[in-house]
Amino acid sequence: MFVAGRGARTPGARDALLELADRHGALLATSAVARGLFRGSAWSLDVSGGFASPLAADLITGADLVVGWGCSLTGWTT
């Protein structure tokens, strides 16, 4: 499970994270400020944390590993 935040909105970060997620079968989500970063990806759950959909929240909660990219791991992001 990869969660990307504001710091992952830099040039090239999106493509690198999409490639890494695809290679490892990781689901993708973002903090609220990075919403839409992974739009169009089959792995995207949209927003994580307090703004997540019920399905996304269940999948994130059940993840064995959560890796944050350019975000803080707080109650609002995980």
C-alpha cells in the first residue's frame, strides 16, 4: 500500500510511483492535498485516511505494509 502526499506531486514522482506499484502489486492512495495524483490507475483507491471511501478504508486498514511518499502518516492519511 503506497500513500502519496504533497511531496509526491513533484515532476516525475507520479510515473515512478505508478511503475513501482505496478511492479510490486501495491495499491495506491493519496492524502487529501494530493487527490487525483493517481487518477486513471487501476491500482488507485483515491484518497486515504479520514476522507477515504469505506472500501478504500477497509483495504488500507488491512494492508500488511503502508509506505508513505511525501506525506505524514497521521490519522488523516492512514
